[in-house]
Amino acid sequence: MVSYLQVEGLSKSFGDLTLFENLSLSVGEGQRIGLIARNGSGKTTLLNIIAGREDYQAGKITFRRDLKVAYLEQDPRYPDGTTVLDACFMSDSPAVAAIAAYEQAVNQNDPDALHEAMTRMDRLDAWNYESRIKQILSQLHITRFDQPTRELSGGQIKRVALANALITEPELLILDEPTNHLDLEMTQWLEEYLSRARLSLLMVTHDRYFLDRVCTDIVEIDHRQAYLYKGNYSYYLEKRQERLDAAEAKRESDRNLYRQELEWMRRQPQARGTKARSRIESFHELEERLRKEREKGPVRIDVKASYIGKKIFEVKGLSKRFGDKVILDHFDYTFARYEKMGIIGGNGTGKSTFLKILMGQVAPDSGSIDIGETVRFGYYSQEGITFDEQAKVIDVVSEIADHIELNDGRKMTASQFLQYFLFTPQTQHNFVAKLSGGERRRLYLCTILMRNPNFLVMDEPTNDLDIMTLQVLEAYLKDYGGCLIVVSHDRYFMDKVVDHLLVFEGEGRIKDFPSGYSDYLQWKRGKAEQEAAQAAATARESTKSAESPKPTRPASPTKRKLSFNEKRELEQLDRQIPEMEAEKAALETEMSSGTLPIDELTAKSLRVAELIKRIDEASMRWLELSDIGS
């Protein structure tokens, strides 16, 4: 296997915080690697280092010579005044550099530079760069190329940045949370594209179905070291458990040895011999190792939900629109006790708006919501909350409560509660400004659950949470003794925690689906296949009907007959039109597969446009000749 990227002995620290030390990993030709680690372990920092956007203290990073690399950031940003098309030219790709050199040569009227630039444009096929950008943007449902990026939603910005990465046709693609803010349709498109594309991949994502279907290998960063698993996410789960079982056996052995050595330490007078001093040093090393293992225990969420009555909430005639855009249209719903509902739908269909109406943050245009007296909401929003950057983590929690009640009746201090969320005593006294994005999300979740809500409303809770925290959150929500509404594009998460779905289809249409996300996708695929089969059957019947002989009335004395050549032309059109339509359908199927290189996609797109024009012209001529011969 040809090596594309080699990372050797990499170390990175921020002050006294060490993210990783002596870390090594490699990416070979055709490998698609998923990178997994807890929040705060340095996943994004590692990708930034590899992409050349951050420095590091020690180690070596080597790319194969002339390797084409593209990087999709977790939260792409573009300067004010940038349009969608401008954003796609903000790249260090050779094609963009060639276009810039060509424009400079034209402006300077330099014949030699112009000749060199044109040769370079030919070699890189840069003449069609803009049309290729527009084709990819269109596949990602971005069609207003002159739209300012400041008007775009988070999902649209992500798609523009994704187009910017894919247009360069990289050999190595580095992705940081590519599915964040993408709806289901776009996630599936990207999943299929990456599964079929001939490129290598290094990716951070919390979407476990995406990992399972796209990746060939998993690299886990744990305790500042990298562990490679030669398989997809399901394989990783199995082998990781074997590693953890072996580590637990080692810890149990260490605990037994510690008890023996502790007894020896208590009996031992102050050591003077070299052997005794060495044994004492080994004891302290063992003690420190066990202490670190205790600090790095798993997240546990066992917060008690307060009592909730039979009446939850009832929605009657709820309507909401923004201008011409309909969000809700006379929507009625009665929420049941202990119900766990998932909400899905495309970006912009109104999912978050519905939650904000429920929470009283947005007023409906009409209708009412009657909420039960015992309902106590806990609202986890996409926007989160703004913490005081100079506050310490422990102070953020202590301001809410000094003690938290658990399901088994026990109470714990704010500090103990934070430890359940992987905030070690040392981290608890860090300032909020030092926390990573995922750690802030974990702290935000902590501040919500510690209030003992009996109705959780969660808008995209999986964004920025690591997989380890998600697994525990799923286990908690499955056994949660209250009500739940959750909006998420994370199929794996939704399958685990909800009983049924509200599907926001757009224009105020809402479907209640009585099962989970995977069942819904299977039903949707089956429906689409059935509709396609019906359409094909209808088309066959139409073709058969058109080909069958029809009774003709005697020609009017005033109406001329077809000439010999016109009859031949009509026969040719009868044969050519179906052939062109079949070719057009085949090309459109190929173009939507996501597997074509850009140059082939461009060529087929031009061919489809030509076929549409020819079919229209041929159809008009067929109608003219048919009218004469009728």
C-alpha cells in the first residue's frame, strides 16, 4: 500500500495540558480512517496540525510528494461580502492558482506570462472550473451562486465548504465533523459519494452509521495514544471491548499488588537500602497509575426526573409561517405521558421553530398549546448558553445547585456530579475559556440534567458530543422516567432513544411515523421504489399505446397526404425519440450516483442538455407530421 500520510512521534501541549504525546498514525492509498476520541482529547487540533494550520512541539508529518489534499473544517467561516461562488474560489488548489495567474497575465498584457498561464490552464483543465463548481453545488442543493454567505444557514455553509473541498478532486480528504448541520438527504449523498470515490480519507465524526458504512479503519486516541482497528465501527466496538477487558484485568492485578505493597509500606521503617528505595518508587508509580484510571472512568448519568402528571401538553390548530414559507398549518397533537418522540426533516422545514414555539420563545400565528401544571422542561438548544469565560467550571454548576438528587435517592455534591461527566477535580477549576467545544456541550448538558427536569426537549444534542458521551446519554434516555422530544439527524442515536417520529416534510406537512429512524428510511425507500415502478409501468403503457395502430378517418379532400420522404422521417422519429429518452434517463442515473469524476460529470451534463434540445425538436416535428398524416 502506497503511504499518503505518515505522522510520527507527534506531541502537542497547551501550557500544562498535554493533548497527545509520541502519537503516530498513517494513512495509505484507499484507506478511509475514522478518528475517535473523547471531547478535549485533541481530535480537531490533530486535524489542524496535519492540515498545517497549527504548530506542534515534537514529531514529524510527511505527505507523499505532490499529494492533492483537501480539508473540511468543523465550522467553516467566510469573510463578509463573500458570495457562494466567491467562497468556492477561496482555495489553495492548483486550478484556482492557475486561474489567478491567467487573470493577472491578461490584466498586465504580458504575452509570455499569458502563454504560460494558458498552458497551465489546459494542463489542469481549469477552463471549466466554474461550471464544475456549479454542478457540485447543485448536487448539494445550493443553486443561488450569487447569494451572500452571511445569508446561509449552518447546513448551507457546510455544503458550500464541502463543495469547495470536493471540487479539487483530492487524493486525501480530511473531514472534521462533515455531517454536522447536514440533513438526512445530504448525509446519505455524502455517505454514498465517499463510499464510492477513489480517495483516501481521514475523518472525525460522531455519526456511527456513517462511520460503519464509509470507513475501512478506526483510530482511537485514548490516554494520549493512538490505537488502530482494521475494520469499520462495528468491528471497532468488538475489538475495543476486548482491549478494555484486558486493561480491566491488568487494573485488577494492579489493585491486588497495590494492597500488598500498601501493607508492606505501612510495616516498613524508613528505607535505607537501594532495593527498598526502588520498591517504594515502584509503589508510588503504581499509586499514580491507579489514581489516573479512577479519574478517567466512564460518564455516568443517573439524575432523577421529577414527578410528572397525566396531562402533558395539547396542541390545537397551531400555525406558523415566515412570509411565504409555511412551517405549521393548523397542526393538532396530544402528547402522552412518558412519550419519547423524535423529530426529523430537511433543513429549513421548521423543526427548531416548533421547539421554540413549544418553549414559548417564538409566538405562533394562530392556535394554542395547553401545557400540564406538573411539566418541568429541560431545554437543550442548538445555540446552547453563553457561559462566563472567566468563570470556573465548578462555579458554573454550583450557581445552579450545591447538591443533586439521583434516582436511587442519594445526593451528591456539584463536584462529584461533574466527575460523572468526565470533569476531573483539576479540570473543574479550569476557566470555561479553556474548554473545547465538546466539553462546553458536556457542561451545558450537565447544567440541564442537574435541574431534575421531567420533560427533556433536545435540539441536535449529538452535535459536538463525543461517541463515549453519546453512548451513555442514549442509555440514560432509554430509561429516562419522563417525556422526551429530540430533534436530530443522527440515525443511530434516534434508533436508540425514540418510540416514534414526527416527519417535517415542508410547507406545513407533518407525518406521524409509528417507529424509528431506520424503519422510516426503509419505508421511504420502499415507497420510492414502488412509485418508480408505477411510473415505469405507466410509461410502458403510453409507449405501447402510441405504437399500436389507431383507426384513421378518411383524409379531408382539402388535406394533403404525407410524401414518401415525410413518411420515412416520421418512422425514424418514432424510433429515435424513445432511443434519445432512454439515453437521457441512463445518463441522469449515472450523474446522480455520485461516482463520476468531474470531467465525466461535465461531459454527461452537456450531453443531457443536448438530448433535451433534440428531443424537444424531434417531438415538435413528430407532431407536425402526425397532424398531416392524420
